[in-house]
Amino acid sequence: MLELKDTQNEFDERQIPIDRVGVKGLRFPVEVRDKGGDVQRTVAVVALTVDLPAHFKGTHMSRFVEALHAHGGCLDVHSMLALPRDILGRLKAGKAHVSFEFPFFRAKAAPVSGIVGLLDYEVKFEVVADADGSSDFVVTVKVPVATLCPCSKAISDRGAHNQRGLVTYSVRFREPVWIEDLIALVERSASCELYSVLKRPDEKAVTERAYDHPVFVEDLVRNIAARSNGHETIVWYRVEAENFESIHNHNAYAVIEKRL
């Protein structure tokens, strides 16, 4: 075979290292085991990157995709954890990052009627591997919730304004944690959790539940932080909450990050 010029390996005179270079926006099938023991088959959006030393002109983009496909036609969490180590070897890099972001579904029964519907959550796995043998794994869940304003309830003769919020909750842990448990921790910290199917008795129940548990966006992140502080497995967390305000033309926002 004719040997072709390898432009990526040429010397770069600017001598500026790149923190991350690679590919993103790849779609790839993944399997995720849920707490009940079943396997969810879903599709992840994948990003694969490495650091690039100052003296190299470029990286070899095709090797990222080759590494991904080398782990089979459908990845599970064990494949995801092994992938950055494989990329390190293929690219001769010092650090490799991989991320998989995918929808995760839970079957939820309405609080009164018991009718079951599926609710989707965005989940992200991020794995980093270093050439020195160290690694890092962060799990992120995005959980939609309902919040009711304590101030509105306190000053109004009738009712109180409420809104849907989105919590982005990231954790590091000493032992594996279930996605469902992270979601439940967030939902317990809000005024009320969300459901995909609600009949009228259910709507009455969730409306009154939110009214009885008002939280500011500050309360929401503090509630999640307090539960995280007492968790036996979590060693680091970042909780970010954004309320899509119903009576303002802006959103309310709060964030807490802590290493335990």
C-alpha cells in the first residue's frame, strides 16, 4: 500500500498545547441497567477527546471512532469506563475524556389513580483517564421538578404562583449509585415531582402537595445539598437549579458545589 503523508504528526511551530481535541456529536447505542435489574437500550450522544502536546499539529480523528466501535455495537457502563484507557493507547495521549449523554426512562404511577406513564430524564456519564493510571467518573442527572414560591404563598389571599424547574445534579462517589436514587433524591427536595399521566384526582393531589411544600430556588439546592452531605457514598457533588418563572420574564438560578 502506498504510504501517505501523516500531516497530523508534523511539528507545530506555535508551541501551544490543546486541552481537549477530538470528536463530539456522535450517536451510539448504549445499554443501561436500571435498579430493577432490567436493561434499557437507548441512544447516547458521545464526545471523545484527548489532550494534544504543543509540538503536534493535530490528532488522528478516525482513531476515536475506531476505539468506540472496537468495544462492540452497543456499549454498557463497563465499556464506557474502559474506553478512555483504550483511547490513551491509540492516541499516545496524556489524558483522555469521554462523555455519554442519553435519555433514561422511569415508569411512574400517578399518586392517586395509580396510572403508570414513562417519564424521561437526561443522564450523562463522564470518564477521564490519565496516563499515570488515575481516572475520574462523574454521573449527572437532569431532573425536572415543580416549585411553589414561599413568598407568593405568604402574601397572597388566594393561591401561590408555581413553576417548573430543572435541576442538574452531578456526583462523584466511592461506590456505584443508581440513577433512580439520584433522581429520587432531587425529587424529594422540590415542592412536587412531575408525572407524565395525571387524572383530575392526581392533579388535585400534586397541586396541594406543592402548596404544602413551598421552596425557593435557594431552598431547592440547599435541600439537595443537605441530603448529599449525609449520603454514605457521595464524595463530591454539584447541584444547579433553574426555575422557569411563571410571573417573571427571567429565570431564578442557584448552584452549590462541595467536596465531602
